[in-house]
Amino acid sequence: MSNDHSPHDDIVYDLISIQYHALQSASHHQKYMDDVHDHADVADFLRKCEQEDRDRADKCHELIKSVMGAHEHQNA
């Protein structure tokens, strides 16, 4: 496995795609919350899902920086 990655590599594209979809999903949770009404258990579940999506997006961001940082250091 190579540590030499550019923005065009599959690994970078994959991480960006996962990040995008996690953020997109997190943004949809408010609409879902509007439909919950008086179901506290469902509201708790949706809040948990939203937080997991945001955490996933944050982790992707960290990994993208790490992967791209390794690429920049090797080309310096």
C-alpha cells in the first residue's frame, strides 16, 4: 500500500464522497425531526444518527488532511 496520494487518487475521492454523504445525511435530519411529533424515542434515535453522521464527516476531514499531508511532505 502506497502512502503517495494526490487529490485524484481513489482513496481521496472515497473519503470526500463519504464526507459529502455524511454531511448531506446530517442536514436531512431536521426534516425528519419535524415528522417526529411526540415520539421521544424516535427523536433520540434521529439525534444520535445526526451526531454519528457529523462525527463521520469530521473523521473523513481528518483523514483527508492526513492523506494529503503525507502527499505534500513527500513532494517537498
